[in-house]
Amino acid sequence: MNDKFFTHQITVYHTTDDENFTSLTFDKVYFRHNKKTNLVDKGLEKGSTGSITIPTTEKLDISTNDYIVEGIVNDEFDLSKLQQKYQVFKVVSVDNNLKGGLQHYKIGVTE
């Protein structure tokens, strides 16, 4: 993969079986997100989505119960506090593409 595209950093807040969160940081990922605002009958509604590509040959423990913040964040997981400080994304899909020459994970997110 071309390193010039992998310039972003993310922090993943991964939920464990006991409903606690651990944080994982990734350097050199590709993060593309679209900030959207939809006009609905109650006013404006945010609807941002995105995709993250993590080049790796290792198995990662990321699931649809996880949250992602762009950048390296050292804050403890508290969703409402994180949302006040950062744009927080919910993981909606995880594709494991560890076969072949371009091994990576593709993560789908929504705000």
C-alpha cells in the first residue's frame, strides 16, 4: 500500500465482555469521512459516515460495539465527555482483509 495515503491516527475504544472499554491507538491509517447534514422535519440532523483502512498483517480485536476518535486520545472512555471534546464515530462494520498481498482491515463508521 502507498504510505502517502496513510497519514491519519485514530484511537479505538474497544468494549470488552464485562462492558468496560480499553483504548487502542493506530498510527498511519487512512481515514476518509464525509460530514453530512440532513434536513428533516425536526430541523437539521448530522449524518456523518466514514471508512478507515488499517494496513496490518495482525488480527485485530475491533467490533461493532466500539467507538473511534480521530487522533491519539488519552482520555478514559466516557461517551458523553468524549462527544463534547471530539467527533466520535461508532463502528458499524469490520471487514477482515488479511489474505493476499494488500492485507488490511476496513472499518465502516457513522457519527
